[in-house]
Amino acid sequence: MLIVDRAEDGVILTENGRGERLKLTADMCEGEVKSGDVLIRRNGKYRVSRRLTDKRRQELSQMQERMFGRNQK
């Protein structure tokens, strides 16, 4: 599982759960990839896992609410 830090000019910079960075090229991925997406590898290609991406974004949102209060975005 990789988390996209940023994607620009055909290069996708990611980080794994251990803090290690990995640079991918657009041809290594299927579909549109954007910052914050969670990528999984299937059949030699990386693809966005909507389920894991949504779960991660929800967890981050809840963490922000706990840290900064419910009215902050």
C-alpha cells in the first residue's frame, strides 16, 4: 500500500507505511492518481483503492476534528 504525496508531470511521489519514499511513473499506474490517494498493486500495476482512500480521508478528518474542534475544515 502506497500513499500519494503528489502527482505532477507524469511522476507520482509516494510513501509507504514505514516512511520510505517511492517514485512511480504514470505508466506504472492505472487511471487518474491524485494527492492523498491510496495505491495498491495488482497485476503489476498500481491502482487507486477508493475504499482505502475514503477510509484514510475519513480518519484524517476525524483526527483534525479532535485536534482543532468540530467547526474547522
